[in-house]
Amino acid sequence: MPDFAHETALGGIVAGFDEVGRGPLAGPVVAAAVILDRAALHPRLAAELDDSKKLRPGRREALAALVLDTAAVGIGTASVAEIDAVNILQATFLAMIRAHAALGRAIDWALVDGNRPPGGLPCPVRCLIGGDGLSLSIAAASVVAKVHRDRLMADLALACPGYGWERNAGYGTAAHLEALRRLGPTPHHRRSFAPVAQMVLL
């Protein structure tokens, strides 16, 4: 389970960063930055925060609400147009930079899930592979980003019915691919991603 060992080792004000939505065929990529109050962490966050992929939706929603109520949080997105223009990795970094800006406060360290440091952050960066399962700050960012993006995709599903985004969040499930073949791509599909590009060329 994640803890504060990495934050403590770094010292100072540490924000955990994580992103959601690098793999889907549709929708934005979303990043969150979270500074938890280590001295007064809500007991449920200490006991239950984990990699968002390991948590059931209801628990994710509840934990995200607790994080938003008790922590400093910044959320940033990069649009489909930006993903197609600069590639998904650079768009992910752009979302992280925006998440940092949305925090509205200076930090001493950015503790980032993964092995690639985003350029453009005005502070030192420490990358942590599998960080959402190791660091409570990154786990909190993972949960907030996941819940935020899932809500965005559910809203887009109302505007673009038939693709099942309220269930698959834009990932390339069999049902989504079948709808893409049947209905064609929407403005919210990533045309730089191969399955969508193939539909555009048909």
C-alpha cells in the first residue's frame, strides 16, 4: 500500500502528480497534482488510497471527494486537438504543467508517476515508476484524475451517444471499435491514433 516514505525522503512541500487517459481513442488526457496534509491526513485516505485502477468506482468517487475536501488539488487537461498536434506524451506533460498551475502555490518537489519527467515544471522533479501504488500523494492524484476524466467522458457520451463512453471512458473496447466502424469518428476522437486514423481514411 502507498505511504509517505518518498515524500518524507524528499522533504519540503511535495505534490504528487499522475495522469489518466493516455491510451483511449477519444477524449482529453487529464492530470492531477495533489498536496496532502501529512500531519492531519484523513484516516480513510491513509487506509484506502491506492492506484485508481485497483479501486471500484464507488470507492474512487468517495476518496476523490475526500481528497478535494482536505488537500490542495490542481487539475489540468490537454485536448484532443493538442494530443493530435504534439503527440500523447507531450500532451500529458502539458496537462501536468496545467495541473501544477492550478494548484496556485509553490512546491519544493514534484513527485511524478512514471519514468519520464515533464519539462516545464518550475521545481525539481522525482519520477517514481508505479508511484500510484507507492506514494499516497501520487495515489491521491491518480484517483482525482480518474474520477474527473470519467465524468468528462460521461458528459461527452450524452452529446455523442452510441460509443459507450460512459462505460469505456473512450478506451478501445470491442464495443467502442464496433461503434467507430458503424458511426465513424466524432470530433472527440484522436485522429493520430491508429484505429481512428484507419476509419478516417476509409
